[in-house]
Amino acid sequence: MVREKEIKTQTLVELVDFIQSGSGKITEANQEEMIKMISLNIFRSLPPAAHENTGSENIDPEEEDPYLEPSWPHLQLVYELLLRYVVSSDTDTKVAKRYIDHSFVLRLLDLFDSEDPREREYLKTILHRIYGKFMVHRPFIRKAINNIFYRFIYETGRHSGIGELLEILGSIINGFALPMKEEHKLFLARALIPLHKPKPVAMYHQQLSYCITQFVEKDYKLADTVIMGLLKCWPVTNSQKEVLVLGELEEVLEATHNVEFQRCMVPLFRQIARSLNSYHFQVAERALFLWNNDHIVGLISQNRNVILPIIFGALEKNILSHWNQAVHGLTVNVRKMFMDMDAELFEQCQRQYIEREFRSRELEEQQETKWQQLAAAAAAQGG
């Protein structure tokens, strides 16, 4: 058995070296046999995830130890052989597409759910190379990735390879031609933006954020679609997720023009006002850091008549009562920025704020008096 494994390993090493050397074309019959052999070795049922073994649904995938494939030394050579075959200049796509067909691509995509990060890394490189070389497969690959995302978002909520698939997409989006096809815009709205909703978003957020930003950098007219989408997916109870989304929002705003900004600024700054007042200091801090970005400050300045009245109350509340010293200091700086930007508008907002607060206190006092009168009347009747 050991001897047999050694012979297999040696044969695979020789095959990898032969294809890498480019010393001769492989016949069509041999190509077919080689892809069959690769398929028999890599395509298999993946073991169930740890939570499926234990029956526990509450395990955080970030805290799970990944299952490492015991036969990886052997599998790695098979993947290396496939990679060398795909990237080789001797591989003719007209011939190879008979063996690397839709069925082969789908089975490769199934393996992205492997818990072993080494396997996912190879799969990412191979699928990316297939996408680049086999133009005939491109729409199919995009659609198949789309379907994986849909299933993850709306059915399972668990998948090991979302980050790797997003990495491939980041590169694909980069190559999209302008004007952007409707298919790509739908993919952004229906698959990428909803990927902010699943619980394990922190595990792939960096790659997701890159893809989203790529879209806006490619076509700035998509900025308000993206921002409104982020607002719909805004995390309400998870502060760490909110910090991530605020960071992503800054990158999107960096590529946003004034016309698109104006379409979404009212709901956007209502949300930012809520984030400014968050008791989780990292959320409030991250929201205040938006004012460190010159491009964003430029957009705010052009639209200050709308924005300052929305967030004035939140700034005052922080100065009066936020427990964190850093948040307090940053709020003072932002408040001063608005004062320097437009002193007249600032004073107007201040007057309106004081009036609102006075009316609010008056109303509270009236309600308190009514309650006391009701309580007194009830006590008198009871007596």
C-alpha cells in the first residue's frame, strides 16, 4: 500500500514537471484520460461541517477549527497538475473545453465549500485561470457563482468559500466593459449587496467591500444604488458589523459624485446620526472618522443646508452626554468644522435645537402633571 502511494506520488510529480516544461503537446486522448484521472481524485463528497457532526447550530464559523484534508499531500499534486494544464500555452481551449466543460466547472465550484483553506486557495487560482482562458465558459461561471450566493443568503447561511469566490469576482468586475451590462447591475443589487445580511459576513467582508467599491469606481452612477442597499442591510444589533459597514461606506463615498450623493443623503445621514450616538464607542468613532476624509467633507459642505439639520441634535447629544472621551473630542472637532463652514447655518440649527428641546421638556412636564392629577383623582376615589 505504501509502495503504491509512492508510485502514485512519483507519477504525479513527473506529470506536473512534464506539463510545466512545455516539452511537448499531449495528445487529445491523453488529455481526456488525464482530466478523468484528475476528476476521480478531486471530486468527492466533502465531510460534514463541525456543527453538522455535533448537531449544534450555534457554533460561530469564525471560532471553528477548519477540517484539514488528511490526503492533502496527494490532492495538492493533483490540483497542481490541473493548474499547470490550464495555464500551459500548449493547452488548446478548443480541445480542452470538451473535458473542462460545464459539468466539470460545477463540480469544481462544489468543492469551494471545503473547510481546508489550502484546497480553497488552489480552487480559487484554477477557477480564475479557467475564467480567463475559456471565454466560452464566462457567463456560465458568473451565473453558477450567483447561484451559490443565493443559496448561501436565502437558504443555508453557511459556506466556507464565499471569500475566495468574491476574490475571483473582484478581478472579474475590474474587467467589466462600460457601459455596464444590465446583468452585472442586477448581480450587484440581487447578490452582492444582500451578502451583507448573513451572520458570518465578517469572514468575507474585506473581499465583499472590494467588489462593491470596484462597481462604484467603474461606474459612479451606481453609488446611490449601493448606498441605499447598504442602508437596507444596516446591522442593527451587531456593533462589529456596523464598524465594518461604516468603513465600506467611506470607500463607496470616496468614489461618489454629488448628483448621486444628493439622491441618498437624507436617509444616509439619518443613519449616520444614529451611529454617532451609539454607546459602542468604536461605532461612534468610525462614524466620526468620515469627517477626516476630504472628499466626503466636500460633499457634506456642498449639501450642508440639508445635512447639518439632520445631525445637529446627534452632535449636541454626544457633547452633553457621551461616556467616551475620544468620541467626545471627535464630536467637538466635527461641530467646529460645521461652525467654520457656515456660522449662520450653525446658529440657525442651534436655535431650532434649543426650541425643540424646550418644547420637548414642556411636553414632558405637562404629561407629568396630567399623570399626577390622574393619580390624585384615583386616590381620592379609592379613599
